[in-house]
Amino acid sequence: MDRLADYRGKRDAARTPEPVPPADVLPPSVGQEKIFVVQEHHARRLHWDFRLERDGVLVSWALPKGVPDDPGANHLAVHTEDHPLEYATFHGQIPRGEYGAGAVTIWDHGTYELVKWDDREVKVVLHGTRLSGGYALFCADRSSNKDWIIHRERLALPAALTPMLAAIGPFPHHDAGAWSVEMKWDGVRALAFIEAGRLILRSRTGKDITATYPELGGLGNAVGHRQALIDGEIVAFNDAGQPDFEALQSRIHVTDAAQARQAAGITPVTYLAFDLLQLDGRPLAGLRYQDRRELLTPLIPNGSWFLCPPTFPGADFDAVLAASAANGLEGVVAKRLDSRYEPGTRSAAWLKVKNVLRQEAVVAGWKPGKGNRAGLVGSLLVGLYSGQNLEYCGHVGTGFTAATLRMLTDRLAPLRRETSPFDGPVPAEDARSAVWVEPRLVIDVTFGRWTRAGRMRAPVYKGLRDDKDPTEVVREQ
């Protein structure tokens, strides 16, 4: 069967610059990767020709409105005659009077992965310079093979995806060239899912927190019609330009949309993007960290409420750590340049080194306040998990504002229980007059050092962590 007979019958090789191979010439050999091309065609009516390599020819469709970039908008695709593979590089002027007369330019080109191909439906994943991701073509006319529809596939948001976590240092100075160092931001981890200019934010525990941070919606518009799943941190900066986790507390617990908009005007936040897990339907977790960063950096144009902060490959670790301390930052995170993204794993391929001792802790009880704290929480009794056991690790009595004490009193009231949830002893002076609660709330504290008894010395409350599962809170070694 001569698949190019229709093509040759419409063209005069002596009059058109288009490639017109003789009937007895076999198609050129091709590699394992199949090619695609989209050509902008200024014929009698402007359209775009969408062509996919298949069985030695370019199977072709004419798209009057071009390739759709929004999964919600399907476009007509008129099935046309197969074209020779040589047509993939053709650009020029088809003379007046010839079939398809007008200017032809290459709008995009690249390779594709085949998902499905039959007489009524074609599904591919494109890897081009302009187009990337999943596209489907399906025949819309049961009586013929002429009228098709082209549709951009939606990017599937993982039902449950827990971010990759960093282990505690020390940094391997002998192997510094294999690592990249970036600042550690004192905020709330969030995955950003973007499609067709729309943004969905999910916390580390999978909760949809999009409505809590309305000012971050502009990130979707900035990325445009790309599809992306980004890992990053939501941070509130103070007037000195330093991350302020205590200020962020006024935003974390807001769920009402009107209140969230009001809070955004008082304490705006910034989304700091530092990793890219999917792009235009392509999973990236298996790529090296340095390759994911190369894809992420040009994707995020620095805006008022979002940016892609720098990372420093092969840098002097001690110098970067000192710079973080000088700028009032919590510390740094070092990531192996060849590390893959491991969801839900606390991996030694990522190391965090802090300028101050900081620890998450589970609230298991509280002591009533006195004086100006009368009727409110006075201090918190906290613990850490060791295996299945919740072990006492300290008594937190400083760092609270009046508003924080009222908030904690309200949050802990419905969690009250009669017995201690700790699996070991609590010092008598701390247990005296204690009100025990179900271990549901997680707080963030700074402290001076660990005592021999495994307690935090002089812990200071920094904030509530609604994004953390209490059973995952262990001592950071």
C-alpha cells in the first residue's frame, strides 16, 4: 500500500518546494524516538498542521485554532493526508495556484511517547520546545475519519504525596563538590499544583490550604499554561527581610476566605519554590536534583509573592552557613546533586544544618496559668515519639503572646483526658496540677541544649505546626 499516493496526487514536484518523494523510494530510516512537528500554515485560512511520525510517514491533522493549552478547551483537528517524513523539516513558500499555497513555518518540533493508537483515538506525550505533556486526539465523526478533536490531558494530582525530608547533618566536607547548598527557610512546607493558570496548595499532610493564602494565586498565572507540581515553602518575612515563623502563625490557622484575604493584607506570605516533581505530565522524581533545578529555575519568574531562591552547587559550606546566620536564617540544607526525589523519606541525600537548636514536640498536657494567665494555658508539657512510645521531653513556659495562650486554650479544651498519654514517667513537679490531653497538637520550639535526662533545656515556643503528624515527631539527632 502506498500511503503517500494521496499526498503525491495533490502536488507537482516541478512547481512546489515541498518534498515529493517518488513512489518507489522507501522512507528514510529513523531512530527509536518518534518525532512530531507542528507547522504554522498561512494558506487561504490560517491553521496549524499537527504531524506525528507513524509507520514511515507523518500522520497529519489541520488545526484551525492551533494546539490547545488549556485542558478545558478542545480544538477541532481535521484529518488530512499522510505526509513524507522529510516534511518535518520543511519551511518555505508554497506557490500560488498549488495545493495549500502560502507560507509554512515550523512552530514546534520534538519527540513523543506513544500511549495509545487506534482508528478512533490517539494518545501521546510530547517533548517539544513549546509543547510538552499529554495530548489526545479522538475521532468525532462516526461516518468518516475526517473530523477529530484534539485535547490536552490534565495532569493527575497524586492522591497522597508526602514531601521528601532532610536528615540532620553533619556536612561531608571531603565531598563538597557533590553537593549544592541552599538556605533553610523558617516556614510551612507546601506542594503547589498548577494547571491552566490555576493553583492548588497542599500541606505536608495533604490538606488543601489554597484558600488560606489567596495572594499566592498569582503563581498559577505566572507559570502560565504549563502543568507543574512544585515543592516549596510558604514564608512570612518581617520588615528586616527575615523569615518570621511567629508572624506566619496569624496566617496558618485562617480557614475563612474573607478572613484570609484580610490577613493577607496585614501579613503577606511568599512561596519559595525549591524542587520540581512533575512538568507537563512528565514525572521528574527520578531525575537528579541538579536536573530538576535546571527545569525549575526558568519556570518560576520572581514575583511579589513567589520566587525560586538560589542554590549554591559546590560552594564553601561553612561560608554559606555563616551567611545564613548573619542574615538571621535558621540554617542551611545541603542536597546531593545526583539525588533523586524520595517522597515521604527522610533521606541522608539531603542534610540540614541549623544555626540554633530547634525541635518539634507533641503537646500531651498543660498546666493552668496564674496571674495574667489565670484561666488560660500557663505552660505546655511536651513529648517525642520513640517507636510507638511517647516520651516526656520538656516543659514549655515562654514564648507565648496573650493571643497565642487563648488560641491554645481553645484548641486543647476538647482534647482533655483523665490520664497521662506519656508511656514513661513525668517529673513530679511537672505532673503536679497537669491537665492531660490527647497528643494531637504539634508545636515548634527553640532550646539551649539536651540534658542527660533527654529533656530540652529552656525551650521557647515558636508556633503551632498543623502540617505535622504527631506520630512522626521524633528527636532530631
